[in-house]
Amino acid sequence: MRRERAASRSKVRLYGTVRVMRQSSPMRVVDLSQQGMALDIERPLQVTPGQTVEVVTEELGTIEGIVCWYVNGRMGLRYRMTSRAAAQVVSYFRFFHRAATPVLRG
């Protein structure tokens, strides 16, 4: 059974790179909350739930996250919460965020 999300999510469109161990792939952040994010991954990665990854975007900088799920090129992350990561997310919402319209994947 799926758990209810505690934090509200915002649709975004941020481009960058996701890195895990010696792998990396271009990606797009598609939704963002105070506790995590969902990504569209361009190239397949060997990753499992519980693994730590780095997400790098111009708007957020580098944020570490823990993989919650990874299915069909989409990945859900929970932030590895540090005071720096919290400040980066708050700063994004304060200075950069504009609601994005969803784009259908083809």
C-alpha cells in the first residue's frame, strides 16, 4: 500500500546531471518538495533503492539524495538532509521557482 506524502510537491523543469558511483546521466527534475524530488533520467543507471546519488543543477547546486524508487527511467529521491541541502531547496523556492506545465513523455 502506498503511503501519503507528507510534503506538497511543485512541478518544476530543472536540467542537470545525476551521478551514482562511476555512472552519470543527464536528467530533468520534474517535481520538487522540501523532502525530495522526482527525476526523468536520460540514460539507464545501475541503481537500487537506498543508494546515495548526487543531483547537480544550476539552480540547486549539488544535492545528495537517497533513492526511494527507480522505474522506467524515473527516479524518486529523499534528500540526505543537511542544513546546506535544506538551505539550497528553500533558496530555490524563494528566488527561482516558477510552476512548470507538465510535458508528456513520448
